[in-house]
Amino acid sequence: MQEQTQLDERDAQLAIKAMLERMTAALAAGERIEIRGFGSFSLHFRAPRIGHIPKTGKAVAVAARYVAHFKPGKALRERVRGRKFLAHVGTVKLGSPRLSDSPIWQR
């Protein structure tokens, strides 16, 4: 994978941060977000239910809520299919080496 030279690291970080803030605001407003070839983000409703505190076994009411949901797109599913994940699976942070250098993407 070639390294992109059009943006310096700081500008890339600012662009990603702005995009994530926009996506978060859209989800908070109840909108669905689709990134073609990657996937879509939406909200799923979780009905109210009775839960239990594991330590005491006491029943507690859990309120209804919406949770963020991600559905991978076809291109992402096909690209990831067949990959062997190593024992160490972590997150790639901004400013870290390229994603392709991450151990989770090695065959």
C-alpha cells in the first residue's frame, strides 16, 4: 500500500475527527449513515426489560434505549473473509503505522 502524501498527518487527523463528529451528530439525530463499499451505521431500538445484578441477583428495570449498529457492506465482507486473525487483535490509532502493517491484517 502506498503512503498518501497529499495531506500531512495533522490535517488527516483533523479531517477524520470532523467526519466522526458529523457521523455522531447524524446518529444522535436518528439518521442512517451509509459509506458505499464499507458499511452502514444505524440505530436499533432495545425494548425495556428486567435485568439482574450479577453479584446480588437482584432484579432491576433496564430502560428502553437506542444503540448504534454497524452492518458491513459487501465489499468489506468479501475483503475480510478468509483473513486469519492473530492472537493480538487491537485497535489502530491515528498516528500509528499504516493499517496494512497492523497484525490483524496479516494472512
